[in-house]
Amino acid sequence: MSARATAWAVLRRDVRIEARSREALLAMGFYALLVLVVFSFAFSADADLTLRAGGGVLWVAILFAALVALDRGFAREAAEGTLSGLQTSPASAAAIMAGKFGSNLILILGMEVILLPLFAVFFNAPSGTNWGGMALVAFLGTWALAANGTYFSAMSLHTRQRGLLLPLVLLPVSIPAILAMVQGTQVYLTGEGMANYWLRLLIGYDVIFSVLGLALAEAVLAVE
Amino acid sequence: MAPLCACQNVSRFFGERAVLRQVSFACAPGELLYLGGANGAGKTTLLRILAGALRATAGAVTVGEAAIGSAAARRATGYLSHQSLLHPALTVEENLEFYAALFDLADARAAVRSALARVGAQGFAQRRAGELSQGMKQKAALARCLLHRPRLLLLDEPFASLDRATVSELREILRELRDAGLSVIVTSHQTEPLEGLVDRRLELEQGRLR
């Protein structure tokens, strides 16, 4: 019960801070929009290519925009000097990590709620697009990014090149999930193929990396 | 009387550089202990180790009967560092409610009200921490330290950058806390506000106790 209350307190505080500053949300939104606009212009002459590349472009936009939020989660604690407050409290590291994961998940999903309709407009999404399926893939894919990203963001706190390390570690580890996100999105966008395999891969990935992140939280949040 | 806090042969190295060398001392319940020394003597490092914010390279530290770093030791300790540990975008009350949740306090709102009243910070509880003056911020930070009713209070330069009136107010708060039976370990380059309050003085010199 206590761990759940701690996680909820961390999540609520981070969401409240972001709602007041909107720093990460604005940076993420701007970056993601820029990617969509640039690629939609680049592919505009070829409707078929636009459709075939759509899933990849969408996840490139989400992935790089998410890096902004993931990097800020723990970096903000270090910059404001509040990390020490977390570390010297009796709260479990796993609960703190769960709360940070929750706030990152909400932040990235919030950006996607704005991004998906824009994607539909810029990429002329077909009328038969399965938006429920797209939302499911987006949720599972975002869960994977948030779970890994939160853990690696905490890990990079102990390094000098924090901003550089996060994408260098996060992106290679996330390759199976990214593959599933892109392929799953493509299936629901074009209506061709089966998404079940990719969904199962994403669910398995989410479970494994969420459990690993919580189990190893103590090691990355320990004091030096 | 058994000590509330005990350090035995505590050393801390940053790379090859020794900042603390085999420091041993104990602090009795209700004792106000002054920790002096020049800049770089290792005072902040020692307080951070006692607070569980830094690991000792060697030696043992206990608070009550709990080893440092354990949840029990953290519950027994309040630490006022150079930074307020309050997030500037949140109000003082929101910050304290957050820490009340981290410490799993049963009645968080009552604990926050009580801590704010204890340091006279009710007047700016609804203001964001980033908008506070240095004196207000220090009081709010002290309220955060007292929120979970610790038995040991660690104060690192509590009077730094404060005007005379606020120093005087903090001195009175410190006297009340000591009279209430709290053990306090304090470092400060300003010794006048502590006159008449200190039970014992320790002096660090290049990481060693003199």
C-alpha cells in the first residue's frame, strides 16, 4: 500500500510540475510536429509511398520527441536539487521509479493524443484505418519507451554525458519494440497483414522491461 | 545513556582524495553538537553521510539502532542541506505534502500544518517555493526536515545568506527543538547565533577530528 502511495505521489507531483511549466510538452510537440511536416512534404508526390512509410515516420516523431520527456524526468530532479530529497526518504526506489514511469507515460501519451490526428491529416490516412488498433499499438509502444527510458534516464544520472548516453543506450535496447510498433501501426494503417504477432511481442517486451526496471531500481537510484 | 547517532572510523574518498579520515564520534539524545572547521574540512560530506545522501567509503554509522541508509535511519533523521530540496514550481504546502507521502505519514495534512506552524511558515504555505525569499525558503526547508518528527536533525549552514531578524528567529526555533529533546548536529561559519545553545563542539581539520 505504501509503495503504491509513493508511486502515486511521485506521478502526481511530476504531472503537476509539467502542467505548470509545459516545458517538456511544448518541446516534444514542436519536435514531433516538425518531423511530420517535413516528411509529409517529402512524400507528398507519392501517395503510395506516404502510406507505406507512415508507420515509420509516426514512430520516428514519437521516439525522438519522447527522448525529451525521458531525459527531463530525472534530470529535473538533479538540476533542482530535489534528487537528494528522494534518496534520503524511506520510500522504496522501485516505487519512485514506478511513479516516474507513470508520469513519463502520461506525458508521451498526451503528446500522442495531439499527434495522431495531425498524422491522419498530413499523411492522408485511408478511411479504413483502424484507429482503435493504432491507439492500442501506440499505448503498448509508449509503455515500452517509458519503461526503458525511465530506467536509463535514472542510470544516466551518474554520468557526465547524460544527454548523450540516454539515446545511445535506449535506442538499441528498444529495437525489438520499435520494430513491433512500426509494423503494428502499418498493419492498422493499411489494413494489410496481421497485427497479433506484433502486439504479443510488444506485450512481452513491456512485461519483461517493466519488471526488470523495478527490480533494478535500487541499484540506479542508490546514493554514491 | 546510549548514543542516538554514532560514527565509527568513517572515511570517505572521492577518487584518490580522502575527504574524511577515520572520524569517530557519538551524539547523545537531546544533545546539540556543533561541527566546526574551515571550508573543505569535510563537514558537509560528514553530514551527507549521516543523512544517508552519501555513502561512507569505510566505517559504520548508526542512528538509533539502525544502520545508515536503512528506512528506519531515514525516518529518524531530518537533513537541512545547502539546497532546500523543495521544487520551485510547487507551493510550500504541495512540496511538504509530497514529502509526507514519501515518509508515508498517516495524517499528511495535519503533519504539514504542524511542521509549518512549528517554524512559523503558515503565512507563505500557498506560495511557490521558487518565489520565496532566502529566509522563507530556509524556514520552509526546516519545516520539511521536521515533517516526519525526526529524532536527529542535521543542519548544514542554516544561517547562511539570512538577515539578522531571520537568524534570530531560526535561533529561537533551534532552542525550542533542543528543549523538546531533539538531537541536533549543526555546521555553521556563523557561531554567534549558536552561543548558549551548543552542548559540545567538534572540530574537523582536513577530514580528521581534532
